[in-house]
Amino acid sequence: MERPEALVIEDTAEVRWLLCEVLRMAGFEVVEAVTGEEGLELVARRRPDLVTLDLVLPDMDGIEVCRRLRGMTSAYVIMVSGRTDEEDRLIGLEVGADDYMTKPFSPRELRARVAAMFRRPRREPEDAFPQRAGIHEIGGLVVDEESREVHLAGRPVPLTRIEFDLLVLFASSPRRVWPRETLTRAIWHTDWPGNAHVIDVHIANLRRKLGDDARSGRWVRTVHGVGYRFGDGGDMHDGPDSRSAV
């Protein structure tokens, strides 16, 4: 069986060595890059299955690297950074990273996160679906599972892979309340508790892109003490309060 390939983009030699060793032990063929440009060239040439990406690189910001590689590949991306600010995490997730780890990191945790991501189905952008997937149309919002496109009032809404997967879950079962733990299992196929907060971050980004917020709950409603459910496009304060949903 062909081994999956990982690309490590990291300018600090000691950290790069550790990342490479951990990923090799996890069964990956590993290639390395020290700069963002070198990393992008390797993405275009080798099409890796996984990319670990330092946030601070000598030639460009890791955020810009992530934004550019997202137009080239659907590989899983883990940002690895010494920055611990929540804002950095949010920006990383916003531009398409699947996960964010801070240095120093635990090799065991890295392996666990990678294994969880690879339990999720992944398709390259050019792959065709064997049969037509669902199209969900609710109050001006159109979610097309086949093309993985979202339109709101006729305008395209660019979403990351995880944001789109969350929206499909909500739209496909609009009356269902989704506990955070259930969303974690559905998206990452893991019960690792740290993902609960990551779900909240992705929900916040999804709401913002849909012109929504926690108070109005037009498209994603908070069910307090439980999790989330789909909205119908209307302000929840104009009708029954969704907080009573169970």
C-alpha cells in the first residue's frame, strides 16, 4: 500500500526534525520545506496528503501560505506555532487550516490529531462524486453538496472544508439539535475533548460569513447547554426562542 505523504514547512531545524520524525513513525513519507515559497512549490509538485505549517516563516507569513495553498489542494493542514493568542488560532482556522497546535507540542497529541483527521473522508477538488449529492435550499440559502458551493441571496459564500461540512450537517437535519460532542465525532471522528472549543470557533466563522451572529441565530442557532441547530433564515427573536429546543 502506498504511504501517505506529509509536507513539513518549518524554518526551525529542531522543530522540523521532530515533526518529520513523528510523522515518519506515524507511517508517512515526509518532505521538508524551510520557506513558504519552497513549501508552495512542493504542494504544487507533490500534492501531499498532510501539511504542517509554521505560522512564522522567513519569507512570508504562514497565514498567507495557508491561503494560497488552499487554492491548490484539499490536503489537511495543521498550523504549528509558538504563538498562543486566540486571535492567531482564529485567523489560521479562517484561512483554511484544519487544526492549530502550539509549541512546544506533544508528539503523542500530534499523532492523535493527525489520525483523527485522516478518519474523515477527503476528496481532491477535481474528484467527481459518483452520484449527485443533495441540494438544500432554505430561505435564500443554497447548499450544494456535489459542488461544495454555498450561495446566499444569489451570491457565493466561500467556506472552509469544516465550515461547509458543519453547514451540511445542519441543513440536512434542520430540526435536529447537535451537541458539541456529536459534532466533534461527525467532523473529526474522535471524542477528543479539545475539539469542543474548536467547533465553537468554526461556528463563529460560519455565522460571520453568512451574515449571522449568536444573538440573531438566522442560520445557526445556539441551544444553550446543549449545542447548535439550524435556523430558518429568520431572526429567532421574531419567533419562539430556540433556547427551549431539546
